[in-house]
Amino acid sequence: MTDALRVGTYNLWVAHWPATRTYDRAPLVRAALDHVDVLGTQEGTTAHLAALTHGTGFAAVGRSRDGGTTGEHAAVLYRTTRLAVLATGDFWLSPTPEVPSTGWDARYRRLCTWARFRDLATGATFALLNAHLDHEGARARVESARLLLERAADVAEGGPVVLTGDLNAEPGSEPLRVLLGADPAAPAAPVVGAGGRAVDAAPGPALLDARAASATPPAGPPTTFTQLLDPDAPVPGSALRQRIDHVLVSPDVAVESYVVLDARPGGHHPSDHDPVVATLRLPPPA
């Protein structure tokens, strides 16, 4: 068992599950598990998560954005022979993060699922936060980024942090600038912190983009999302393509490699997003 830890993010695509009109998506999506030890997912329903955990050696944590099991999740999947869960929880990306809620100008409820893990190979501990930011609400994305930074410092308890997600934000955008330590302004309103206490949401330590921090050149395409209006039809050259799926790490985490997995078995897209995988080395346990 190698000391390096493979961490990924993958928007599973809530539509066309488990199959499109012409091909079965489930095994194509499940193939991503061969490349990771822990995976932050977005848009997964209980049906997606069952397909990814049944007989695969992976388990999942996280409630749905509606607060139970129905609807979309931001579930974290982990390889049970590699990682042990020390603590886990969820919070909503809103001014009232302890209850299912829609924040600021977001169209949908959005949440973050987090887990604190012990690496069974090295004994190192770390916190992973996984989120899906709103695709329409510009203010919601910025405020969500601020909340994620504040909560990351809280749930990590001083340890390393990894943030995964479909952030619906490209490099250079304001949400990414906030997460990478260039927040131009303080939060517009206070939020409720863990345990129900009031906090001013002052951001925690800035994170690093795993793509930029990688010790080896990034592999795969420069984008992670392809607009698929019809997954059974050829993708037009004019289709929207963006890099909106990210793995971010605290400065004490070394990034060995970064890859966007763009396999197209039989010419088929497993999802409208490609998995992003960063191979990391965590600081040794104290």
C-alpha cells in the first residue's frame, strides 16, 4: 500500500441514470473508483450511490441536500481498506447552515458533506470537505466559498484540509479567489457556526489549487465539464467546455500529480463532467 493518497472529485450527473437511450452509464462511472482512495461526488442520488458502493469496497457518507436520503447528495465515498472515518457531518451553503436551506441568490439548496479521516497506511489524519456550488447564484457562490473556508478550519481541528467539488467556478473567478486567499471583502452577513454559535465567517487558511501545485505536469484535458444536450448524439464543436471541478489543498499537503480522466469507452461520455484526481502526500502524524 503506497503512502500517496488519491483524492478525486466527480459530478455523477443526476440525469440519464443508470443509462441513456443507447448505453449504460453505471459501469462507466463506476470505473473511476479504480483511480481513487476517496472521492467527493456531486448530484448522486441513492441509486447512484448504491451502484458505487455495492461490492466495490467503497462506503459513502452524507445526507441529501433535502436533509435525508431523497434527492441529490454531495456524498463522500472512501475505500474502507485505506481510510477510517473519525467524524462526519453536513452543512448547508446558506446563512443558516445547520438546517436544509437555500442560500442568498442560489436556485437550489446546496450543501457540503465533510469527513475527517485517518489514513490506515500512514496514520495521518485529514479533513475532506466536498461541495456543489450553485450554477446560477453569483453571490451564493462567493458566500459559499467564504463559508467553506471558515468551516474547513473548524472541522479539520488544525490538521490538513482537502476541498473537492463542482464549484461552478472557473480559475480566476471570485469564488476561486476567495478559496485561494484573495477575498476582496468581508462576508456580507454573519452565519451560524458549528454547534450553533454565531461566527463572523472570517476565512480560514487559504487553499492551493492542486493543478497548479502539482509536482508533475497536469495530465488530461484543460477542462472538466462538457455541455451534453444529448449524450447519445455527437458533441458539437461549439459545446460549452469549462474547468469548474476542483481539488484544493491546504499548504501542508504535497501534490504529486493531477489528472483529468477523460475516458470515452466506445465513444460514450460517462458523465457531463470528468473526474479530477490528485495524488497527495499528507504530513506525517504528530
